[in-house]
Amino acid sequence: MMTATTHLTPSGAAQFTVLVTRGIRTSCRVPQLLMFSLTMPLAMLVLFSQVFRSVAQNPSFPQNVSYIDFVTPAMLAVSTVMAGTNAGVAAAVDHTTGLSERFAALPMATWIPNAARTLTEAAFTFARVAILGIGAVALGFEFHGNPVDLVAAVTVLVVLAAAMSALFGVIGDRLRRPDVVQFAGMMIMMPFMFVSSAFAPLETMPRWMGTVADVNPVSHATDAVRAHVLGHGSASTTTIALIVAVLWGIGALLLSRSSRT
């Protein structure tokens, strides 16, 4: 008498959990990359806070605000874009090792690997916020908000990290070479960083930069986080930052789907 063996396919949630765990373990197994990802924003904070302190003397600069308080929220937002490139490199590595083709052959939804990489980088955002916050305090940074402001600021950063990871993940899927993805990531990251309100008020920049900054998620995230850090955050500014980041994430998702058709 023969018995049939039934192979149960894991649920989407189980597959997603496995890939998120894999992403975290993979990052931890490359300590050089992990340390660079976590500490590079701190090094940039030290550099920018000391080099660009003269910006605070501009008449357009907010009154009674130290430059370290002004630039720390910017570095928190910018670091999420830098972290997004990690998702792109991870996607490219999966292609070079053949793992993406293996995923495609499994009974797995096509969105799960990208979503897992996105959540992995969002999780690392908490570590970056903690490290950068400690370094900023050592440089004289003061948080002027309340616990609600802190939660709102971190929420904006996590959503931005997810959107940027999704975007760079698509780039990694398309370019499929880690070295090319790193170069392309730097090229894309620069406008996000500098065509924004991150390091200087938009009033001090050419008018066209203000137009570009209107669609730059880093600019809106910086404005929202900065407002909460300075103790005058508003629901409208936070909502706009979240909406812009989500729209970029949705755009990345649509681009990812179109690349598979």
C-alpha cells in the first residue's frame, strides 16, 4: 500500500521572516560593511558640523538654532539614503550568485525578496539613529522635543529608509553588478543629499533647487525630523514627509513590477 507525501509550501509570512532573518545575518557576517554602514553617517556628521558652521551666520538661517542641532536631523535623513544603497548591492549580489534565479523557481511571491531587504534596512535604521544620536550629543546636540516628537521623527526615518531601500533594490535588480550598483548609488545619492534642505536653508540656494526639493523625500524628511528635534513639529509636516516617502516607495514597486514584464 503506497502513501502519498504532501509537501507543504511555507506561507508568505514564513518566507518573508526567513529572508529578513537571512538579510540581518548576512549583514552581520560582513563586519566591515556593517561598521561602514553604521558609522559613516557619524563621520559625516563630525565633518559637516565643523566645516559648514559658518552657514549659521547667514541671515536666512533659523534664529537661536545651533548648527549641530540643524544638521543632525539632516544626517539622520541622509544616512537612510546611504543605507538604501546596501539593499541595491544585496540585490545585485543575489543575482551574481544565482540566488535570485533560485527564488524565482520557488513557490514564492516575487515581491517577498525585495520586501525582506527593505525591512532589513529599515530595522538597521534604529541602530544608525542610536549611534548618530550618541555622537551628536557628544558634539553638543540637544533634543528640544518631547517623547511624541521622538517617535514621530523615528517613524519618518524608518519609512524613508524603507522607500530608499525599495528604490535601490530595484536598481540592484536591474544593474545586477555590485560594483556598478555602488557607483550608480553614489550618483543617485548626491542629488538626494544636496538638492535639499539638509545642510542649508533652501532660501540660500538657487530657485530651481527649491523646485526639485519639493519632490525630494530627503528634503521633506529632514524638515519633519528637524521640526521635531527643535520642538515645534507639526502633523502636517510629518504627514507630507510620510506621503512623499511612501509615493517614492510605491514608484519603486511599480518599477520593479514593470521590469519583470
